[in-house]
Amino acid sequence: EAQVTQNPRYLITVTGKKLTVTCSQNMNHEYMSWYRQDPGLGLRQIYYSMNVEVTDKGDVPEGYKVSRKEKRNFPLILESPSPNQTSLYFCANLNGETGELFFGEGSRLTVL
Amino acid sequence: EDQVTQSPEALRLQEGESSSLNCSYTVSGLRGLFWYRQDPGKGPEFLFTLYSAGEEKEKERLKATLTKKESFLHITAPKPEDSATYLCAVQDPSNTGNQFYFGTGTSLTVIP
């Protein structure tokens, strides 16, 4: 079964405590991306990666880092989380032939 | 300026009452327009891709159409299981085409 798997699904943390949200895919797609979803603002792209070792900023990259050391994984790193990063995060990959983004189940992050 | 605007924000329909959701976009040289369905607590699920004005796609009770400046998602004789948030997205028309811009969605409730 085609999957994009995110962990953790739910996390409550405190300001300044580094955290990583993992994302892995089993579809061998080159393109992967991270989004955050906030009420009234919709889905906004944080970072994307065209392929291994190639990453680029989306619309809201401040406060986030990513790495793409292998095709399968695309972790999102919050070096020093702040309350304004409380949000619902989605990882997605892209079927380059159809243009379809395939999303994970989401990770709900709360920063106190 | 918002790239994608969806209306209405929320829509309540009686079962069997057909209606349409609107997605207007401001990007020029559209590379692709996408419709997604999102259920509470889940990641968006791909429905349709439209590439050029005049194109139409259908799936069960849903039909998506595209003009030069907007897209419509027509829902014919909806059922309660069609209740969800419907998201519209456009693909960045730049050469890289690697960014996607989402609207804030229309929350549809179908009442039995």
C-alpha cells in the first residue's frame, strides 16, 4: 500500500526544545514537501525537495530546517520551537506524472 | 495577494440538493489546478487535476470544470458521506513548477 508516514502524530512540547518530525515514503517519488495548516490560512508550503540533497524554501520556511539524505525520508526539524509554530503539519510527495500530491496523516504540534 | 480564493467558506446542503463550489486563481500561465478532499483529522486526498480552460473531470457525484480564471466543483445529489472540506490548489507556473498554492477550503456539510 502506498504510504507517506509521519511521526509523531501528536506532540506537545515547550519553547526552545528541539524536535524532529519524521516523514518517510514507500513510493519512490523524487519530490517531497512539508506544509503547515492553520485555521483561516489554509495549507502553506514550508520546504520542498526535488531529490536527494536538493531542498528549497517554500512560503513559510522561517524557524524550520529540513534534510534529504535519502530518497525515502524527509524530516522536518524545529531547532528552537516557538508558540507560533503550533500547527498541523503535513508531509507530501508528488507523483510527477499526474501532479497528484500524496499526503501523510498529519502531525499536530503544540508548543507551550 | 492570495493566489487562490475559495467560496463559500462553508456550505450546508440537504441530501440530494445539488450545488457548486468555486475556486478562483490569479496566477497567469496555469500549470495545473487541483481539487482535494480533506476529512477531519486526515491529510488531503486527491480528487482531480485540470490543465486547460474547458477541461472537465468527473468522479461519482463530483464534476470539476475549469475556465481561464476559476474552477468549479459541482456536487450532484450529494450524500452525507460527501461531507468534508474541499481544497483547491494551483501549481506554480514558473519554470520549476515546484510550489503549490492552496485555498483555505470550503467546508461542506450534507444533512440527511
